[in-house]
Amino acid sequence: MRRLLYVHVLLCCLSMAHPFCPSQCTCVFHGRTDGTGTRSVLCNDPDMSDVPVNVPVDTVKLRIEKTVVRRIPTEAFYYLVELRYLWITYNSVASVDTASFYNLKVLHELRLDGNMISMFPWESLKETPRLRTLDLHNNRLTNVPSEAIPYLLNITYLDLSSNKLATLPSDLMDIWPPFNGAPISANISQKVVLGLQDNPWFCDCKISKLIEISKMTNTPVVLMDLFLTCSGPENLAGVLFQRAELDNCVKPSVMTSATKITSPLGSNVLLRCDTTGYPTPTLYWAKTDGSPVNNTVQESPGDGIRWSIMSLHGILYKDAGNYSCKAKNVAGSAEATISLSIAGTISTTIPPLKPSIGIGPTSQGTTFTPPTDIPNTPFITSTVLPRTPTLSAVPKKPKTTPSNGLQRGSLKPAKIKDQGANGRKLAADEKSKKNDVSKSVKDLKIVEETSDSAVLLWTADGVPNESPLTVVYSPYDEDDSKRTVETNAGSGKELLEGLSSGMRYSVCLIAKGSAAGKDPCIDFYTLDNVEYTGQNQLFMIISGIACALVLSLIALLLYKILALYCKGRSTALDEEELEKESYVKFETISMKHRTLTSHPTELWARRPTHESERMLLCSRSSIDSQMTYKSDSSRSEYLC
């Protein structure tokens, strides 16, 4: 009886240990003969409104279908660490949280089709590093932002069909061949499947790469529907992608001023790059070693054209290398490379050899051993590119140590004498070399002068890079205010700061051990510090406006004067023409004085009219001309 009780308790415990299945779901365990298996859960209750939270932890496949779930909350599946397939299809999901898929490290397939998602949180996919299938078709997506591209690099099946997409970011196609630089091969086993049909595509340069892919054959990118059509613009509405021709869409082409440039150490170099394309491409510079590139300017003188210049001031050996000029627009990208080499002095230091006298039973001459008591005595190998390298040894005077063999006279005095002479000669050469350090520093020049700073450049030929130099500068003829800067010969340039504007300065390069008064020097001027540039420009603008107003007034007065003069001349001319063209001479008729000799019929006489009478007659004629008469016999006899 007790044993039966134990068996009953054990069965109860096993039943409690069995994973619990949600009431609105169906849980199925797919077992194998070896005792292992996978568990799948199907939740398709039409009354389900929330994502279930008590799904068995060993679930591999979860399907939530045909429910009224409207939202996927934060960390809804964080405890399902073995979940590989998540289907939330044909529900009413309209909101997805950015952390909805937290801790789904092994998720392989995510399907959210048949919902009402208008904005998908693409950054939520960073929690699914093994995701390969993403199905978002039959939703309400209106755009795919550029920020989504990093999360789609590993996707091999992307379905965005039956949405409201009109365009795609041009960089999206750059993650797949052939736009990512990978060669196109028909034997590629891994294909990328894209579902983009049933969207109102606006065919312009932004999707030119997609249109180009639709025209390709044997490409690793496979379109579910090859018959994609344009919905806009009007001239391309209803046209298949394979037949669409984009007029104002040209890939960039890059041209450089040179492909290889060799310049002396410390010089200034300008690298120029030009590009054409439509829309107008953007230009940017990059160095192949990844170091930052500064001092660049660019300008677009016209539509579809752009140029850029990168300036390098006082170049050093670290500036040598390959510089890439890259152009990019929505239609594609291109680049060109310029190789920069530097010609100058390269100095290296190797351990020196110290001459010493070796004495022994069989020693017959002089041997050389490494130095032990003369520190910091270098051998200098000087190489001037592109000349043939030469080797010159400049050791200090060797130190001769007497030994017992020497006292016994086993070495001839002549050899000792020759050795001492050689040592003195080497010491003299070293002293002469020190005195000529300043002579080897040449080509001093000042560049990039400003109101408070300047850059000093020099060339050091035959001098080690580590040779110390002192830069001394001060206002001209003011030795009491000198400033010093410690540097070395290999740097090739030095920034002089703390200068005053509009002053003359003297700068000298002093090498240690050089003779006084033989150091190279140069004079220069700093720029004037114009503090009121803005006020001067404003004053010039106001002056220009005032001058323009004065000139316009003068022109107006001249015009008025000329107009009055021309009007007066035209009035006089009109009167003269009127007198010439008049064919009626105004006269009046008056009674003659009766005389004895006068003829009886000559009772009337004609006399010339004055100007006032003539004007009165004209006025009368003008008034009579406006009246209407019943017959022609009553017309006015006065005509002008």
C-alpha cells in the first residue's frame, strides 16, 4: 500500500513538471525516437487580445494567428531562449515596441504579415543576430529609413510587398551584389529573395539601382515578381521596371589632376578631384590607412558638376600614402586614388664601432670592438632620395688604452703613431661636422602668416633627424624680447605663436655647436589684425548705396532737362510747320471810305487781320463746326 502511495505521488510530480500550455493555445511536442524533440505552440483563438505570457520555455515555434492582438509589448518573448520561428500573422497588430524581440538570440524567422503596421521599429532587430527571414508584406508601411540598413545585412528573405512604399533608400541596394563590390557569379549558392510587388513605386533616381537589378540576369538578388511597375511620374505610370528609362539619372564619374605626385619634404601639396553626375554627387576624401583627412574644400559651379581640393601644408613623411576621392549620389558611386610620395632626407642611426688596440701573444695589428665608454656616439647613414645612398662615419676620437704587451714593445711605435694621427683627424672631422650643422639647415621660409602666428619651414640635408635645433624669434631689432622653441632637424616645421599683428619679426635656427653669427635667419611680417571688418563692410555697402542713389538722381535731372529742351524745340517746330501748311489767309472785309473817284461797285475792301482777330475767328469756326444744320447753305464761313 505504501508503495502504491509513492507511485501516485511520483506521477503527480511528473504531471506538475510537465510544461503548462496556455488555455487559448495548442501545444504540440514533436518527439524523436532518441527522446529529444521540439515543441510548437499555436494560438488562434479569435477572442485572444493579448500576447500569451505563459508559453512553455522550450518552445521552438510560436504561431499567433487570426486573433485581435493589437500590440506586441516590450520583452514579450524574453524567456523563450530557444525560439527559432515566430509567426504573428493576420492579426490586428498596429504597434510593435523597440524591445519586443529582446533576448531572441537564436530567432531565425520572423513573420508579421497581414497586420496594420505602419511604422516598424527596425532597431528591434539588433536583438536577433541570427535572423534570416523577415516577412512584412500586407501591412501599411510607407517608407524604409536609411537607419534600417545595418539591421538587414544578414537578411536573405525580405518581403515588403503589398504595402504603401513609393521609394527605398539608395544605400539599401549597396548591401547586396553587385553594388556591394562582390563579383556576380552564377554559381552563388546563397541567394537574396526580395518581395517588392504591389507598391506604388515612384520611378526616379532613388530606386534606379532597383530598376537596374530588375534588368539583370544571373544575379544573386532574386525578385519574387519580375513585373514591377511604376506608378509615377506621369510619363512612366504603368511602365514595367525592365522598360523604364530614367532621363535625369547619371552615375558619378571621378577625375583627378594626377595619379602619382612626388613632392619635397616640407612643401605644400594640393590634391584636386572633379566629378560629374546627376543628381550632383557629393565628394569626400579618405586615406587608405584610415587616418583622418582635413583641410578640404569643395564647390559645385553648376548642376551635375562638383570639384574638391585637399591641401597639405608642410608635408612630412607620415603624409605619404594613397588618398581616395569618392563621389556618390543616389544613382551610384565612384572613386579615384592619388598616390603621394615625399622626396627628402632620411636619417637612420646604427651602433658605432670603437677603434682599440688588442694585444696578445699572437696579436699583430689593430682590431675594432664595440664602444663601452663613449655613450651616444652614433653612426649616421644619410640617404637623399632619389640619389644613391652614401655612408659616412663620424666617430669621436678613439681612446687608446696601454697594456702589458705595449710596454714590452711587441707593437711597433710607427703603428701607434699612425693610430694617433687617425684619431686626431676623426676628431677634427667631427668638430667640422658640428660647425656645419647650421649650414645644412637651409631653405627657411614662412608660410600661413596670420595676425598672431606663423609657420616656419626648413630643409635639413645631411643632418640626423634627432639633431637638436633651437628656434629663436623676436620683433625686429628687439633682442631683449626673444623667444625660444626647442625642436629637432627632422620635424621640418615649427609653429610660431604669440605674435603681434602688423609687426616685423626675425627668426633664426640655431644648432648646438655651431659658430656664432652663422645661423640661418629670415625676416617676415605678420598680418594686420582687422577687428572691424564687419563694420568696414557695412560702411562700404552703405556708401555704395548712397553713391547709387546720387547717380540715379543726377541721371533723373539730366533726363528732365533734356525732355524739357526737346519739348520746347518740338513746339517751335510745330508752329513753323503749321504756318507753312496753312492754305487759308485770314482776312476781314470792311467798308471802303466813299470818295469821288471810287467806283460804285467797289464798296468793300480787304485788309489783313491781326493775330487776336485770327484766333477769334478760329474759335468761332470751332464752335460752328459742332452744330448741325439742315442744309449746306447755312454752314459757317469761317474756316481755320
